[in-house]
Amino acid sequence: MKLKLFFEKHRVALMWTLFAGTIVVVFLLGLLAASVTERRAEIATLFNNKRVEIKGIESRNELWGENYPREFETWKKTKEMDFESKHNGNGVVDILEQRPDMVVLWAGYAFSRDYSAPRGHSYAVTDVVKTLRTGAPITEDKNLQPATCWACKSPDVPRLMAEVGIEKFYSSKWSHFGSEVVNSIGCADCHNPENMNIAISRPALAEAFVRVGKDIGVTTIQERRSLACAQCHVEYYFKGDGKYLTFPWDKGMTVEQIESYYDEVGFTDWVHTLSKAPMLKAQHPDYEIFMAGPHAQRGLSCADCHMPYKSDGAIKYSDHHVTSPLLNIDRTCQTCHRDSKENLIKYVYEYQDKILETRDRVEKELVKSHIAAKFAWDNGASQKQMEPVLKLIRAAQWRWDFAVASHGAAFHAPVETQRILAHSLDKSYQAQMEAIKVLALLGVKDQIPTPDISTKERAQQYIGLDMAKLGSEKDEFMTTTVPQWLVKARENGRLL
């Protein structure tokens, strides 16, 4: 009764309130509809009003930038080198100068000449040309590097594979395509120009899937947001005389499974000049390590953290400034973790500090293993006596390299990385003990020598590198061949 009287008394006011509420709801729905329409219009404009028609494999990134200016502007930021964290950043850092023990670990391999921290994607071609690891291919007959070395550096690579054939590309010389591979990592490496879907442009990844009974064509969009990176950020080797790029995933992607694959096929990257051990060189098994970590196991992709979304009006797009997630914590870590920027950075550094402490210890002991083996050889050890030592050195250094060559391993999978390094340290000690046993059998009572390898220069001198000659050859290459490459590339329209 009271409720009825209330409604009769306030009937007019209630009607006006209902009317006003309806107006507000209609207004908000109108805004939503306008926003949706605007977004659809922007997207339609994006795809229907392209300035440049891109067909096939277009390796010139600037042309893609005409159609996708937002993404292109962020991609250009990969040229920046001003980011620094506690442990390096995206600038020029001479790692051998920081850790000269690595010179000895790679004795007999090109990495002992030159190894710098990786810079942004914009420098992929520049850095592989400038590094002393690629030698000085001034003429075709002097160049020992295969064209496979270009495989991950440029969208010109899938273009050339389509033109000359995959096998012929791999089996050619590195210098043969010098004036062709000139555009740095970019759009055609990861996108189909017709619909901008993520595309797999490198055959080695698709072939690896086939060998384990999978079809990369039926993977999800989220999976491809990591697989696009896995085209290059993986462990690989050059198979056979044709130097065919191959991912050694047939038995699995753990450090032990890949090692088993290499042992079974009898693969060796090089023979160490001091210990004479048949060595394996890990490339950069980023995808393998990432897949063993907590973020991948919870469904995150590489792009979620290294290419976070940005908004421009109604358009949401991926930031193509591929860099450390620490640079954009508000759009990376904090989208999931409700914690302060300071705390999140602190957690990352804690992971890194603990793992790098183990890493540094491993490097010292690995060097001792190589030197102990050399000392045994110098005192007349036989091949049969040294076999256990060499096997342990190979296994120990493979594990160390698998962990340290992976970009961000200390964060991507800290538990797995620490496990791998612990096994490396254990095998390094075992190798030293086996070498000591050999020396005892030989009747050698002298102490194993301790050379001065406190600097990069002293370490390189110890392993017999003539850096003055290598530097001179490289300087000649950079001042003669490279400019000729670039002139030819512009004449042929390969560079804008």
C-alpha cells in the first residue's frame, strides 16, 4: 500500500528519471557504435587504401612502411642503442673483452676472434659483415663461409631462395650474395603481404616440424607469435657438404636431446686447438630455452613481451621495436603482474645475478679442463687415454654454450638454465680429474700450467691468433668489397 502511494506521489519524477536514463544509455550505445564504426573504418582504410602494391617477397622494408607507417616507425627504433640494464643492453659491447676466458673456450673457432653483444634487428646485416668471424672474403676463391651464414639476417634470404632454390642458396659462397643480402631483418621475414598474417619464411623451421610429425601450417596465431621468432632464434647447424640449414630437433629440444642427435649423426663444429676435443658450438637456442620456462608454459608468446601492443586512436597494433621487456614494463610485465616497476626489475636482476655467478664459475673450470688436456697431450698422452677427457670436455662446454648463447636464458627459464650450468660445472670437474689420471699414468708430477689470459689480447695470443693480420684483411674487405656491394645493390634496385 505504501509502495503504491509512493509511486503515485512521485510518478512524474520517476518518469523523467527513466527518460533521462534511457537518453544516457542511448547516448553511450551511440558512442560505442561510433567507436566500432571508426575502428572498422580505420582498419578498412589500412587495408584498402594502400599506397604501394606489395606482391611476392618484397625485401625492401621502406616499401612496407608506406602501407603500415605505425609498425614501420616502431621498427625503425631497432636502430636505437641507448637501452642499458644491469647486464648490458642494446649497445656495442665487446664480450671477449669482458670475459677473456671465452677466447680460450673457442680456440680454433671464429668466435675467439670477435664476439659482441647483439644489437637491434636493424644491424643484423651490418654486424655479420663487420665481424671478424666471417673472415675477409675479398674474392670468391678466398671465402670459406657458406651463404647459409646469411640465413637469419635479411628478408633478402627468402627472396633469393625463391629465385635460385633453397639448396643452391645454401651451397653457394657467402660473398656470392653480398650485393643481394642488403636489407636488414624486417617485414617480409614474418608477414604475408596479402593479408599481413604471420608467415614462416624460413624452410628450416617447417622442415623441422615435418621430421617430428607436425604441420606448422595448423599452428595457432598465438603459437606463430613465437614461431616467427623461432625461424632464427634457435639452435641449428649446417648439414653436409651442401651446408643445408637444419634444426636438430628430431629427438627433442632439450640440451641432452640435441646433444644425442649430434652424437648420433657424428657432427662436430670444430676441433679445439688446445684440448683437441671435438666441439659443439651452440648458436642461440632462445626458443628451446623459452619453451622450457614458466611464461611459455602459461601460453605467452615471444611477441607478448618483446612486441607489446600499442594503440593509436582506434587502432591496436604490435610494437615492432623488438627489444627488452624491461624498456616497456607498463605494457609488458605489468599487464599480468600487479607489482611495481622497481620490484619487477629487481626480480629479473636477482635471477640473472644468481645464474651469471654460476656461469662465471663454469667458464673458469672449463678453461682449466682445456689446459689440462693440452698438458696431457704435450706429455705424450695417447688418443685412447684422452678419449674420456675429450668426451667430458665436449659435453661440459656444450651445456655451458647452450645456456650462455641463448639470449635472455636467465629470465626465460631460470631453473632449466641453472640446471644446465650445474651439469656443465660437474662435467668440467670430471674432465679435469680424468686429465689428472692420464698425467699420473704418464708419470708427470709437474703442476698443470696456468697461462696469463687476463685480457682478450693475452688470451688470443695464448691460443695463437694473429689479430693484426685478421684485422688488416677485414679492413681491406670493409673499404673495398663492401662499398662495391652497396653500389651494385642500389643499381639493381635492391636498396632504396
